[in-house]
Amino acid sequence: MSFATLGLSPALLRAVREQGYHAPTAIQSAAIPLILEGRDVLGLAQTGSGKTAAYTLPLLQNVLRQRFEQKAPQRLALALILVPTRELALQVGESLSELARALAQPLKISVAFGGVSINPQMMALRGGTDVVVATPGRLLDLLEHRALSLGAVNHLVLDEADRLLDLGFSEELQAVLAKLPARRQNLFFSATFPLAVERLAAGLLRNPARVELAAEPQRAAAITQRALVVDESRRTPLLRHLLAQEGWPRVLVFVASRYATEHVSDKLWKAGIKAAALHGELSQGGRTRVLEALKNSEVQVLVATDVAARGLDIPNLPVVLNYDLPRSATDYTHRIGRTGRAGESGLALSFISGQLSNGEAHFRLIEKRQGQRVPREQIAGFEPSSLALAEAERSGNGGVKGRRKSKKDKLREAAALAAVSAPDIQR
């Protein structure tokens, strides 16, 4: 199938070619015709599946047709895209702007998010807009300042709906929905479908077409996964060793906390490795500078929390490394999905330590959820202690996050510790 068979206009087909898209992904092939028809769509798709273009392309075509058929007052927003993070807002806004450049008639794309001054965003909305991409909190701020009207919105997109709810935007979402016209097209995209997301979709969508697709098989196969068993205290030295040995031009390293991003990046800087930290407490300007530094090879290593796990598209990123394991298998999928994009191959490394919150058992749970076993490896000179190695080699189906250790597990650990620390009296 080609984009030409999906019903897109010649201008958007030209834009697609200019952006280097050769053939539609599965989610694009399924969703684009439905959206052009005006159907409500429930899309379940993993990161990296081409979801953004699946709704931006038909959305631009529908908005352009309505704008210049004068079905709505000039420059009142016709489409609203709600996203959970600043980074995703910027990425979606950039994608829309690049595609819109190919159109014969100009469309105004506006992006709004918190963490920065509201005044420039209010100024940018003077004279109206066609499409708004926003985080819920900042959108409500703009509405309170009367900088924007939602009375003409014909298309609503919720992108990464599960993440919107995870970040506590439920009340803000309801407040925004209450200000929208009752008659509109609703496009709902989510990587997961927990009960809270299911309820939101049920109350929002009218007779939706359901498009449910896993990550593209060829993309999953393009990411090689490796698991390195190492003691907690040796993770940073091993990271330095790998950077020296492999010569990766850029690496995204995931850690568990803001403190860890700064601690690990500082250790790398002191070792002569250009590194930077990315976390949720950085200002938007700081986040943008750090990401640009990585893309421009001014920084080799970006140490980040899960704020970087979704919504970021870093071109030519060869490696993702889990310094700390994520909390869930879903977060693991999103993390490693930052590499191996756009048909390229990628490498996903994970440090496994039996000393770290029962790390081996937790990684087995991640393996079970993704249906793939990742062989354990050791790097010469960084072999784990006997206790960590015993944990990694112990057979079993894996533990469950948050489960308390049984009495038997505690006795086994105590015996293993005693065996490691006691002198060999028989020698």
C-alpha cells in the first residue's frame, strides 16, 4: 500500500515525499481513511508505530477543507490536540508545521505548554489560529485569559491518553471537554488501555472505529536487547568502559530519579565524557538546549528519567541503556523504542543487579510481559559478586513488582551471604 491510496490530497502527498516517508505504517494505513471520513477513532499503538502522522495528515486535510469552504469563522481554532508533555507538544507542532508548508493555503499551527511564560503564547494566538497543540493545564490558563476560543473546534485529538491520566490530568481533561462543542470528531490514541483509559474513551467516543496494532514487527526486530549482570557499585565504571570500547556517538541512559541524572552525568563529566541530565524539573529552555546538544553531537550521553521515554524523536540514536530498570514492562518498551527508529537498527542495554530491588526478578517479569528472553552477559573485569551472579542464574518464572520476600527467600539470601563472607576453613 502507498500513501496515494489513502485519500490524501496531492499537496499532502508531496509533503509526505519531502519528509522522506516511503510507505505508510500499519497504523497510518488503517487510521488515515477513517479520519478522512470523519469517523471517531480509537487507536491503540505502541511507541514508534507512526501514530503522529496517522492523525496529523488527515487532520490537516480536513481542517484545510473546512477553513476554505468557510464552514467556520475565520481563524477560530478548528482542531485541538491534547498531549501530556512539553516535548510531545513541540514534536507534534513541528510535525504539523513541516507538513503544512507544502499546502497551497497557509494554516496557522499554535503550540502551548507550561513551564514557560504564558505571554509569548498569548501573543502568538493574536489573530487566531487553525490548529492548537497543548498540554491541558496551559490550555486552561489560556482560556482563562481569553486568549483562545474553543467554540469552533471540530476535531479533538487525545494523544498518549494513558500518559495524560498517569500524570494526573483527569480533572483538567474534563474541564477542557466541557468547553468544546458537543458535535465534533474525536481521535483517541493510547499505547495501553487500563480501566481509567477505557472509561475515558467510552465517555468521549461515538461509535468509534477501533484500530489496535502492536509495534511494527520489523521495528521490534531492529532492536537488539542485551542484559549485563553487574554489581550496583560498578555500574558507572562499566558505563565508562562501554563508552570507551564501543565509541557510540550518542547514548540515552535511563535512571530512576532526578538526583541520579545529575549524579551519573557529573561522574561522566569528571571522567572526560560529555554528558547532560534531563528530568522533569528542568525548565523548558533547559530541556530544549540539552536535546539540541545531543542531536548536534555536542553531548555524547544524555542521562534521563522517564520524561524522555515517550514523545521524543532523537534521530540516529544507536543505543539506549537502562542504568536503572523501569518500573513496568510498558515503560521498558517505551524506553527502548527511542532507538531503532525510522528503519534503523538499535541496541538496548540493561544493567541487572541482584542487589538492586531484586533486579533480576524484576527483569524476568519484564521479559515475561514482552515475551522475549534476553541472555545474561558479563563483561570481563566487571564480573558480579557471587551473590548477584547466583540471583541472575537462579531458575524461576520471575517475581512480581512490590511483592514481599517470603521466609524461604530470606533464608536463601542469608545463607548465600554467609557463604560469600565466611572464610574457607577446609582449605
